[in-house]
Amino acid sequence: MLGIAIYLYRDRIPYDGRILAACCALCAVIALLGPADWMTQPVLNALVCPALVYITAFLGVSKLPRLPLFSKGDYSYGIYLYGFPMQQVVKVWLPHAQLIVQFAVALLLITMFAAFSWHWIEKPILKLRSRFSFVARKRLEPEDAVETLQSMTPLGLAAKRSAAS
């Protein structure tokens, strides 16, 4: 809901590095000094969630330099896909390790899985999409086949026509 609100009021919310620094400081203070179960504390949630949304939106619209490791491919889907499972694996493997150690190990594993997924699964599959894509076939077919496709009606129109007759 906060993401929707920040989008709706995007023209009124200032894009300011000082606000970003204050949000980061607030999150760091709560993470370092707050209770370990801060997520269950409604007051802390009410403070942290807007700050995290501002940080996310600020970073989302900022032109950040790309890290050299991530310039070799698009690892975003792999990070999304493998992020949570790898965090859970690290939590099981290293249950008594410090949070920063768990974070570092999870980050390394997630990045490795995402890179593997991009280079060995996603990128090769994307090269094959012209064989399976209706749009790609339509662009590659001769003109007479395109005319036949253009004479076809969408399903919604076909249903209306058959109901009217």
C-alpha cells in the first residue's frame, strides 16, 4: 500500500539525498539498537516501513553505477527466484552464525545461482524464443500468411458475432 501511495504522490514527494540518509540512519539505528523481533513491534513497523519504501523508490529512480559482476548479464530474475530459498538454506546450514555472516553467505550463493541461471538457462532459452513466439513467426512469414492472420478476429469479437447470429 505504501508503494501505491508513493507512486500516486510521486510528484509531491521530494527526491532528496538528505531524506534518503535520514531513512537509512533510522533503519540502521532500529536494526542495531532495536529489539531482535522488531518486525512484530507495530510502532517500529510504522517507522521502518515508510523509510524502507522511500529508500526503495529513491534507489529505483536513481542512476546507479552497475557493478562489474552484474554487467555480464541480467541476474534480476535469478536473484528474485533464488533469493528466498537460498536465505532459508543458509539459515539451516548456519543457524548459530551471526546475521552478517548469514547475509554474506546468502548473498554469495544467490549471486552464484542467479549468474548460473542467466548464463546456462535464461539466455539460451531467450535465443530460442523466435521459434515459439507467435509474434516472431508473424514477422518472419511471407506477406500472404500475414494477410490470413490479419483477417482473423479476436476471440471477444468472434464470440459477439456468433451470439448475434
